[in-house]
Amino acid sequence: MKQFVFANILEYNLRTLGVGTSEFEMAAWDIPGTDLADLAVFWGGDDTTVLAPQDVDAEWLADIAGTLDLRRLRVWASCGRTRSLCDDIARDGALLGAIRGEVGGALLGAWGPTPQLGTLLRELGMDGHSRTVGLPDVDLFWLAWDLDSKAGFRHFIRQARLEEWVAMPEGFIVPDAETALEATAYFSGQNRGCVLKTAHGTAGFGILRVPPVGTIPERDRVLRELRSRMRFDSGWIGRPIVIEEWITGRFGEDAVSVTADFEVQPDGNTYYLGGGRMRMKKSQYYMGVVCGRGALSVAITERTVKAGAVVGAAVAAHGFRGLFDLDFVVSGDGSVWVTEMNARRASPSHVFAIARRLRGDHWYDDCAVLANDHCTLAGAHDASYRQVRKAIERFQCITRASSVSVIPTIVSSLRRSVPYIGYAVLAEDAERASLAAQEFERLLAEAVGVPVQGHAT
């Protein structure tokens, strides 16, 4: 069936920054928010048109269509250059006319619900459940935004009395950052670390961690540093803050970060799309995921799926339909804690879509996927997709007899001053996927002539 996909990642992410965000802060999101729009080509089906903030490499697009056996895959780029894709489309008469000409009978998907998207959907007459995929009704965009906030989700779990089935770290919702800093004494007084979170955040931003400190001078030093950092980040100003216990892993190391994607379908039932172990930079910033066979134990997977079913049923009772994601941490004793909900499409969404397309609905029982969304080619001059393609061709020659394959997922980023790519590797299990990723990065380094900062590093 024909589908239109709005790659409104930047539009959505900038809304999380809030009112009063400086131009300097917003500019820092421009490049990643635009480059990540490449991922939208994986969100649709056989006949997909992606509405994107920029053109993509035509050769790459053709390769993706061939690899996934798609009947038609197109990218229509807006000529506008604001930070709102939907506003740009609404002002682009030619593009809006082209959409109107083909929108009859089509479905619509997006990264997430925004006011701009809601306005555009109403204008196109596509604001009902029967016309959207993975999105709530426009009249319930507000609910998705509330659930997407750290404070809103924690409040919802309490209000719906789900604590017995959805365990969250001990924590509080406080009115402002200064109160949150004072509340750190509750945890440090028990020699426990804590985590401070802004109302909204993405990819690990908007989070500050306070390790357990033994003396008052040490605690005061940490608080001074945090207060200084908050002063330069508008996300901490004038909004509720969540403070919760810092869950640690085995032997005091960082806990394992886990993510799982679900969809509340039109009939109100919750469908599990996939889950895995997040790959984090500095134990905080999302870089990719390892999912499927061998990525997580059966026990952890069962707990995450159960939590998703409980949350899905609860939000469905309020009318929510569409995609959502739950993030978890696994403590050293094996306990699984829910930390937040993303009431939208989430970062691993394209990974699950690729695996489902190539290996079927229950792909997670038969294969594993390792995704790296930021494989840096620092120092590469005039990096191009053709170089990446050459590395992929060599990789496929080496692994021809096996069931391993690699798919480039982000390539618009090659035009940046510090180029990088995203890719996904499919293999029989997580261990083989990890080894295959290292081999691909070795070949990629040879193709571009510089060391690669990716999975192996």
C-alpha cells in the first residue's frame, strides 16, 4: 500500500529543548537531526515516499530499494530551510501539490507527533486513525507528548497504579533544577548515586549523573559543577525535573541499558516489534543497538515484553494508538527497571524494520542485528558513498557463503566536515554480528584511507 513518511526528527527534537532555547543550542541539533532523516527510508513498505529536509544520494537510495526488495522508494525534499519540516512543506506549493495529488488512499507515518505535523495532517485530511501508521489521533498528540516526558511518564505509572508490574527506580518529580540539586542529599546521605533528568531529552542529552560521594566537600564540588552546567542549558530552566536513583551493574559498573519497541494497534492490543542492548558512549549517549538472537537473555526479554504489554494496555485505555518505546536498565542482581517511555518512533526503529523485512516478523528468534548510527571517518577528504559501497562489496565477497550482510543506513552525513556513516549488520547471533561489524569497519577504513572510530573503538 502507498505510504508517505515524514522524516520530522529535527522538528521533534527541537521541541524537546523548550521555549527560550538559544540559537547556539538549536544549531547544535541541526546536523544530526537532518542526517538522521536518512533512516526514514526504512520506515515504510513496498511503495514509500519519504518527505525529507534534504535530498539523498540517488545511488544509495536505489541500493536500499534493491536490498529490501521495495517496489518504489522515493525521497521528496522540501525546498524550505527552517527547522520545521512540516512548516516547510506547507509553504512549498509545488511539494504540497504533489502530495495532494497522490495522497488519496495512502497511509502516513512520521518520527513523532508535533503541532506542525498535526496542522499539516488536518490540512491534508489525514488526521484519523485509518490514515496514519504508528501515530495517535491528532487530537491525542498532547497525550503522546506528556507520556514522552520523564515527569509525565513517571506520574502516569503512579496514577495508573502500575508499579507492581512496571518497576521504576526510586525517584521524585520536583518543580525545578535547584530543588533537584537539593534533593541529591536524599540519595547521597544513603551513599547512593542519583540521576537528574530534564522533562524532555533525546539520545542521552538532558541527563546529569551524581555519583555517590562520601564527604560533604566532595558533594558540594559535584553540585557546583552541575549548577554551572545547568546555567548554560535551557532544558533545565523553568520546568519540572526528575531525580531518581542511579542503578548500577555488576561490581559497581554501569548497568546494562536496554530498549524495546512496541505498537498499540488500532484494536488496542500491543505488539512487540523488537528489543536489544543499547550501545552507549560515555555510558550515556546513544550510538546504536545490538538486538535479536543472543543480545539479551530470555529472562530480560520476557520482563521487557511484559512491561511493554502492561504499559501498552494502560495507554490504550486512554485512547493512545501508535508506536512507543520503553528504555530499561538492568542492575547487577538482574533486576529490570523501566526508566522512560518514548511515545513516538525510537532510534532502533529502522533496525527492527530492516530485520523484519529481510527475516520475517519473528526475526529476533533467528538472527541478530548490530547497528552503529555514528561510525566516524575523521580526517577523510571527499568521502563518498561510492567508497562505502566499495567496502560493502568487498565485505559481501568475503562473507558470501554465510548469512551475514551489511546495510548502510545513514550516508548524507558523508558531506560533513567530520564525515560519518550509519550501518546495520545482520548475522546469526549477536557475537557474530559484533565480529562482522569489526571486519566491515576494517574494510571501510581501507576504502576511505583513514582509521574508523566505530564499533571496535
